[in-house]
Amino acid sequence: MESPVYYESQRMRLWWVYLICAGILGLAVFIFVQQIVLGIPTGTNPAPDWGVWAILAFAVWLIVLILLIKLQLRIGEKGIEIRFIPFTHKRFSWDKIESMEVVEYHPLRDFGGWGIRYNWKQKGKAFTVAGHFGLSLTMKDGKKVLIGTYKPEKLKLFVSKSPYLK
């Protein structure tokens, strides 16, 4: 019989992040067109042309980075694996995990936001892209890990029936 596997892939759903990035890109394109294409220096102390190119490159890089961000969670026979693309890849084997449960958390209060975060009080690390539900792992060494989820009910059901950690 095949061992049960849980898989979830998440992308950032924070509309305001996209709005901020669009604003930065719009401003960078405006400055680029104004100064490089039309030849009209922007502002009272205009940046050099290489600086305008750098601002545009940074804005494009930021948009691409935000669009690439993806959090993948896989729970299987060997343990729990997360890929926070393009930043990190972690595996937690069952012999290192004390317990796990699906919890509701407060991203700003508990971790200062979304992303890869650390909470010094709880000695815990969080991997989240949005939302306020996650899989909370307590490791045998006392450390905690929180992995965000968009499907808390489905994950809760899988965890309750999971043969891996009892």
C-alpha cells in the first residue's frame, strides 16, 4: 500500500504587495522615459543616466522576484519538506519532530510579517507567503517551525489521519 502524501503549492496573494511593486515599476519607467528616452532630466538634482538604468533594473528585478516566490509543502513518508522558491529548501525528518498541528497565527504580531521570519521569544521560524493559518512543528530540540497553508481544513484532516507522527 502506498503511503499517504500531502502536497500544497502557494503563491503570494497579498494584493498590496503587487500594488506597491506596480507603483515602483511605474515610477521607474516614468523616470526612464523622461530622462533617457526624451532627454529631459528628472527633478532638481537628476540622477546620472546609469543611475536611472539601475533604478529601472531594480524595479524589474523586484517584480520578477515577487512573481517567482512560491511556497511548496510536502508531507510524506520521509518527513516534511518545504521549498520556499527561490530562497530555501528544508527537510524535517520524522525522527526530529516532536509534534505537529494546524494553527491560526497572527503574521504581523507573531513574526513581523510574511516570508522567512524568526520569532526570538518562541525560538521559532516561519515560512509563509500570506494568510494566517499554518502547520506548527515542535522539534525534539525545542525549536518551532511554522509553515503557512492556504488549505487549513484539508491539512488538519491529513494531520489527524497521518500515520507518520503519533
